[in-house]
Amino acid sequence: MSTREPKKDPEPSGVDLARVALRAAKEAARARGDAAQQKKQARRGGGLRSGARADGRDPMALGSAINRLITERGWEAPAAVGGVMGRWPQIVGEDVAKHCEPEKYDEDERVLIVRCDSTAWATNLRLLAPTLVARLNEDLGHGTVRLIKVLGPNAPVRRYGPLRAPGSTGPGDTYR
């Protein structure tokens, strides 16, 4: 009985080892390239490529982008009133604008709050308020400003001391 030993493949020689190593390196490089390509496509939006026709990914002018944002968020009225605050001198006149300036706009109440630097100018603006509301609504759209609340100058800080007169409300007496 002869025992036959199974044939063994000869050990790969130097050239064969080089070919195997080269094939493994090529496959690894191809796999890395495929992964990098997939990452690029994911960054670009799922493999979509930019073409000759306009789509949502194209750049837009700053003014158009701001107008789109204002419309999407529903900021039309506050933005319009903000524009009025920038054109305040043209709307009310140079003299009034020197002494009275808009402070803020309450969107819920539709009230424009204006501060004047003296009680005389505050009184003057209160008399002009109905005309001014009509002019603002003509410019901004009907009902945007319902009322103008006029504030006088800020009263100085009250200092209490030993020489205070009983019953006095301090320097604020002249501002009420």
C-alpha cells in the first residue's frame, strides 16, 4: 500500500507575491475611491449635478434672499415699520425729527412708540398723531399702525435728601 500524499501548491515566489500584493493594493485603492466618491455625492446633495438650468441650489442676490426670508417668516409689517423708522425725517419733517424719534413698534397692538426730547414737542406730536397715523398707513398699508403713543423726556433720577419738601414728588413734577 502506498500512501499518497496530497499535492501541495508550491509556495509563491517573489514575482507571484508581488502580483498578489499589487492586486490587493488596487482593490483597497478602488474601495477608498468609491467611499470618497460617495462622500462627495452626499455633500453635493445625493449625486445631483449642477446643470444649465436654474434650481434651488443656485446662488441668489442678497436682496432677493432677504425678501424671501421676510416673506417666509411673516415679518412684512415689522420690516415695513423698520423702514419707516429709517425714513422718519422724510415722513414727519426735519424739525419734528430733530426732537421726536420712534423707539419701537408693538406688532400685536399695532402701536408705534415715539419719544420726544421735551414736553412741548410731545404735546405737539400728540396733536399731529392722527394725521401721522393716516400718513403711515397710507405708506405701509391700512391698519399697520393703529395708534402713536407719545412719550415725553425721561425724568431725572429722584434723589431723596434732608431738604426735600413734604408732599413733593421731586423734579418729576414738571414732567407730568
